[in-house]
Amino acid sequence: MAGIYLHIPFCKQACSYCDFHFSTVLSRKTEMVDAICVELELSKSYIDNEEITTVYFGGGTPSLLTYEEISAIFEVIYSNYKVIESPEITLEANPDDMHPSKLAAWKNIGVNRLSIGIQSFQASALTWMNRAHSVEQSHAAIQMALDAGIHNLSIDLIYGTPSLSDQALMADLDWIEHYQIKHVSCYALTVEDKTALKKSIEKGQIENVDSEKQARHFEIVCTRLKAMGLEHYEISNFAKPGFRSQHNSNYWSGKTYLGLGPSAHSFNTISRQWNIANNALYIKSIENGLLNFEIELLTEANRYNEYMMTSLRRMEGFDLDLIAAKFGKRYHEHSIAMIKEMDSKNIFNQKGGQYSLKDEAKFLADGIASDFFILESAPSS
């Protein structure tokens, strides 16, 4: 099974913290959709005739697309790929783009899961992040989605911002409980290079993030959402039973996926590739019948490192028997040695050969995973 990811690289305005590839110039949106449709046709051999189980519209802001533009993309997908009868089809949406007629159109065309970019229910936090929507629009968007019969909703929240107090975060989580949201993605604010946030911090205009506050906020999030009956199935993701993101779960379990659009990544277990992150050059290449991407061939060490990174972010953790079968004796012995080295830190839950992180260690998951890494350079072309 495989997934399709579509990167829609347009936004109404730039959020201060965002380093994803996007443009606020919407004049070439239709051209971009046409190019993505052509890329879908040019790239179908990448999937190698695997069944498509998930389709994910990300970005950027996919909710800026018209019904006709989304329809055109679906037509090409269903004409060129083997899509299962009931795929999970997710569309990321901003609250200010949502209204009943759009929701009805999305549902009619096959969208059965929405990921809504709320980020916070606090007006001050939205202003601080330079979000385009208001608190009132957030509440209206959620209610409209529920009224439209789309109950498979995911809400994005950002914690650890200088303007967000513990009490305000608790209030955000109260709304999750109020609406009985089935899936929540919670992200600690990160300061990325070349963002407006980074420049403002460097100039002393904005307070830098506080790692102790972020760790405290993470603990609040985990405790509250667990009490609401949501599984902490991945470091940043929580879901009611049966409502995990199938698309992202496939990413984390090493399944094949095809990424379309500028800057989109693809993975087929052997290599990883990523499209050029330039809208004009992407469109021009596609118009000339060319796929413009870079590719990295993955060594055994690369694949082991990725397995450890994704596994330690998931509630299931990593499996020593699987490591032995998939990567061999060297990696199995290395993993055992690292477990013994970390034993005094008391960070693992163990069930047979399965190791997962204890709750108090999850905030440090990426750092713990990197300690397991075997450093080897991968050939690239």
C-alpha cells in the first residue's frame, strides 16, 4: 500500500514561524494545479502499481483550492492509480477558508478527513503568530465541519510560544474536550532559520522560546489529552481509538509515498527524493515534460537511523527482533549496547524485545533517537 501527498504551495499571508515552501502570490494557482496533474501522470511508475490507501492535501493552504481544481486532481489520481474503495482523504484547511458550501463540496468529492489549522483559541497568540483567522472563525469552522457530518477532524495546536501562558494552554485544551475532537496534533514552537520569527528574535523584538516552559507545556498537553481518552500514538499526535492519521502512520512505519508539487518529498524504501522548491521553475520543468528533483539513495545505516527516529516517536517503539531480521547482526548488537548504555536513565518501557519511551522521556525523543544513530554517508545522485 502507498500514499499520495500533494503540496499546495500557496498561503494568504506568511505566519511568522513557518519555514515550509509557499508563496502569497496566488495568480499562478491554476497553473500549479495543472502542473501537479501532469506530474501525477509522469510519476505513476514510482508507486510501482501499489494500491493507494491515503491521499493528503498539504501545504501551504490547500483550502484555497476551488472545487474544480480539487476535482481535476482527483480525476487524474483515479485515472492513473489503483485507489482502494474507501481511502483516507485528508485536506488541510484554515478556519477563514471554511463555509458550509465549501464543506459540502469537499465531502461530495471524497474528502473524509479535515486537518484544521487552529494553532490556538487565544486572540493574542494568533496575532503573535500572524495567523489570518480569528478565534471566532476557529469556533465557527469546527462547528461547520461537525454540522456537515465530517467528524474525522484533526486540530493543530502550537504550544510553548512566549505569549501563551499555562492557563491559556489549558483553555485551548478545554475547547478540544468541548468539541470532542478525535485527533489533535500539538507542536512545540520551533525557531527556524530564514523566518520572520528568527529575525525578530535576533533583533531583540520578540522574546526567545523557553525550553523549560515548552517541556512543561508538553507535559500539560500529554496529561490533559490522555485524560480525554486520546492515545499519545506519536510524539506530536493524539487520537481517539480508530482515529489515528492513516497517512502519517504510513510515513512513520516506512511505507511508500509519492509527493507531488514543489518541495514535496517521496520515499520508496530504497531512496528518498524531493522536488525543486521554486514554483516558477517547478511549473516550467513540468511544462517541458521533466521531473525536477534531487534524490538520495539510502544506505543500510540511513534506513536503520530512520527506523529508530520514527519508532521512538511512536507509542509502539522499536523491536529488536525486527532490527535483527531487517538490518542484521551489527545493528541488533549496536541497539542492545545502546539500550544498556542508557539503562541508568530509566527511559524505556520494555515488553519482550519491544522498547518504547516512558512518558517523561518523550519530550527528548529526537535526541534519544540520535544517540542510536550509526553515522555513515549515503551515496547520492
